[in-house]
Amino acid sequence: MYMDNIIYFDNFATTSLNEEVFDSMKNFLIYNYSNPSSLYEFSQKSRVAIEKSRENISNYINADKNELFFTSGGTEADNWAFIGMTLFKGRKNGHIILTAFEHSAILETAKFLKNRGFDVTYIFPDRDGFIDAKDVTDAIREDTFLVSVMYVNNEVGTIQDIKKICSFVKKKNPNIVFHTDAVQALSEIKIDVKDLNVDLLSVSGHKVHAPKGIGALYIKSGTEIENFIFGGSQERSRRAGTENVAGIVGFSKAIDILRDSREKNVSKRFALREYFLKILNENFSRFNINGSLENRYSGNINISFPEVDKEMLIMSMDFRGICISGGSACSSGAVEKSHVLDAMGIEEELKNSAVRISFGENNTFEEIDEFILALKEIID
């Protein structure tokens, strides 16, 4: 998609704000700006908008509206899942299982808990980027109380069989709480929390053309989790702080659009990826696709060009108005070594030259042609 001649191929980092979403938000930014916790009629418009949005988003993931709690984004939802199940619940120890290529919001929180007395086991993916359910269940101990497996990896785009993994875990110990970070999955997969049978699930708005600063945590009814943020009685006394009404309304509008367009969007992104691979093969011989192309997010490519420094490649593309990344966007703009590729056992040379390209449904085939021309100029 062109924005002042910018070609944006970093849709895993964030997506553009849909104009219909923005239009839905404006009323609550400019006119109906009331605090939804106030008693007067003016504020009730905001309160009604929040609850309608909650019901809409809940319906989309097949949850009860009382099981969805709005947060400031995926990172807060992930932190709530972990801290709310541990320290804030009064636990001082116990065993947690997660994958070695989770988002940093999970890994850093697990590291924090490990330093405070919890045991953490990391399950490593295979070279294709997949987690074996048996590896997860083999790691379960008597004191295991929490398992977290990312739905769609945010660097290589591989999709885990969450239903199968959760089923294996629950079969071995039904009391274990199962969490999945579904932030990257929401735009790709029709999520059904009842079918997955997960206890906790994190989502975020800015990956589906909603604004930044809004997300949600699904908490299955009956799951005993402590609050994470304290203060007022918002979110049915589960998450304090004046609600981001415009963000919530925008998130709901984005879900409306996604409901009607998800399958078409997936097809468009897949077509873009296939075209990219075709043109790439016609013009280059030395490259490596990291992770399987099967069971993968439709618009994701993680690719290495041996002997090409990824920072140089990213900056050279940026000079030409093309946006790609070296991996996760949650590293303060730094180009760091990928813990995801490291966990997958990818060789050092390939890790050092790996870049992530993530197409959105608004990208075009002509943009891919421009990218290939730029790539030839840079690395030939």
C-alpha cells in the first residue's frame, strides 16, 4: 500500500488504521467524550458503546461477553495471564511451561517469575517452526499449573495446533490453566475459544486495522486469576482505569470488517506470497525460507540471504521507501539476533541475514515487483 510513496511490508509489526474504524472512533473522541463510569445520561452513551463492543468481539471468538476484559494491548493481556496466575494470586512457586519462541511479552514475564522462585520449562520447536504436543505433555510435572503456547508465531508465522496441544495437556491434567497468545492469529484464523478449550487467550487491536493501545484478555468462566491493575471498579472490578472508549469501539468495528473480509483477506495475502516466491525464484538462487510454508500465516515470509547483513538490507530498503523488519517489532527499533530462529536451530549465517516480510491485504503485486528490483540493486 502506498503512503507518500512508502511500500509497507511490515504488517506483522502493525497494520494501518482502517478509515471506517477511524470514523467509528471519532464520535467518542470529539463528541461523546464522557467518562463511562459517571452517572449522568451523557456518560451512558459511552458505557453502552463499551458493552456493545464487548458483546460483538466476544461473539466473534465464541465467548460469553462476561469472559472478555479490555486491556491496553496484547502485552498487558499476556502479563495479566502470567502475573495474575502467579504472584498476584499468592503463589510463591510452581512449574510453568511455555515455548522457547514466544513473544517477548511472555518470555520476559516468565524470566521475571523464574527470578522469583518459579520453575520454567521451555519447549523448543522443530526446524520447521512447530511444537510437538507430546513434548509439552512430557514436560508436565505434579506442580505444573500453567502452560502457554503462541498461536501464530510473530516472526516466522507458523501456526500451532492449539486445540490438539491443549487437549493433550488437559487429558494429562485438567487442572492446568492453558493460555495462548493469539495476537497474530486474529486476522488469519476464525478463533473459537470453546472449540480450542483454552482458559486464557490474548488479542490486540492494532494487528487487525484497529488502533494501537487496545486489546483484550479472554478469561474462561471459572478460571481463578487475580487482578493485574488496581484502582477503580472498571471492567467489572477486574481491570482498573478509565476505559479507552474510542479504542474499544474501533476494535469492535475492525472485528465487524474482519467478520466479512477475513477469508478474502487470507486469499489475497496468500496470492501475494505465492507471487513473491515465484518472482524471487526467477531472480535469485541463494536464499533460504525459514520455517515451513505449510500451516503458516498467509502473508508471512521469513527469509535469509546468505552473506547479506540484515541491518544493511533493512536500511537499504528503507532508503528506497520500503519497510521490512529483522523480526519482532518489540525491541525499541534495534536489529537484534532472533530468539525465534535460534530456538528453531537455524544456522548462524542464516540468522544473521534473516528478514521478515509480512504482506497485508492492501499490498499489491506491483509493490512486490518494486521490492524485487530494489533487492537486485542491493545484493547483486
